[in-house]
Amino acid sequence: MSDMSGKPDLVARRQDYIRRQIALDKGVNVQFRGQEPKGTGAANHHGMPRLPVGQHEVKNWPVLDLGEQPAIELKDWKLHVTGACENPFTLRWDDLLALPQVEDVSDFHCVTTWSRFDNHWKGVRFSTIAERAVPNMDATHVLCTGYDFMPGSSIPYTTNLPLARAVEDDVLLVHTWEGAPLPREHGGPCRMITPKLYAWKGTKWIRKIEFLTEDQKGFWEIRGYSSSAEPWFDDRYSAD
């Protein structure tokens, strides 16, 4: 458990910051299809500029959370897959490891303006989970939930994303980073990563995936962050 002294208002302070950014007309409410991605550097393997607009490169991996870092024993870890799908199921740790494993290298872009390049991951593609669940024809989005909660409350961390973005090949449920078990402070034993979206879309300490027939805002989206979260369009804050 992280030290929560001096942190009980972390969420409130972050929300105040989001409101200030929106008031400065930094909210984004546009359709990005067909627009030129913004950034600097040679094209990455997605064809985008290596460093998205408004970002700076870091060599370390900063830690950001709601004020707690849950300690989940592998024997207690579960992932519930539910919602608008034909085959809801629950995975335990050994079940996760029994699924097809992939290794990938991708970049990590935090909405707080830093990016870390060339992270080496190992885990399971989200698309593998979706293929097993068989989302209904009318499923359009997913809502992911973590084991962490807003301090002093029963409000869990959640985030939403379109199903079409979730099933991209580089969206993984990772358990290994740089050849070692994913550190607890970064969401271990298992977190989701979304390399082409801001990193808050990748739920740390993931425990639930729910398929939805309509969009449902998650924890930070309710509090002012963008639902689409596109780094190459500086899409940090909601204009709603």
C-alpha cells in the first residue's frame, strides 16, 4: 500500500487541474479520421511521429495512481469477463498464462505529457480475450475495472474505450515488463496497455472487462478527461 499521507485530495486536485485546462479551451471535440497526426521524430511502426504533440521523452517510468497500490497475490487474482457477450468467463492466474502469449515492444504515452519509448512487454492480446468471450453484434465499447479504489471511497478505477481500439494487435494484458514480472506500482501482477492511446486507457491491476452496447465513461472521463484519448491530436480533455 502506498503512503496516503498528504494524498487524500489527489483526485480532487487532478480534477481541478482538468477543469482549468478545459477553461483554457484545451478541450478537444473533433473527429480525427483523415487528419494529419501531430508530433516530431521519424515515423514509428504505426506510421505516426515518434513523439506525439505536447509530449517529452523520459528514460524512467514515473508512477501515477489514485493514491493506493493494491497488493494482489497471484493465488487471489481473477479477471472477470462479462457484459454484452455470448461467453462470459473468469480467468485465474494459471488460466491467463495458459492463453497464447505474445511479446511486443511499444511506446507508452502518459496524458501528463511524458512518453517512454521501447518498452518490452509480454502478455495476452486483448483480442484473444474478446475472441473467447464472443462480443454480441451490438457491442461497441468496453469498460475495464481495476482492483484500486479512490481513497476513502468504494469507487473503483474504470476506463472506457471503443471495442475497435481494444482489439488492435498491440493492446495487451501484460504481466511482464523488461523481462521481469510487472512491478506492483505499475499495475502488477497484470495491467492493460494501449500504445496508440494515452496510457490511462490501460487499466492497472485489471480485474474486470465488460463489453457494452453503448459508451459509458470511466473514472477520469467522468472527471474531464477525453473519452477518445488520441495522443497525436493532443486529445487530453473533454469539451463536453
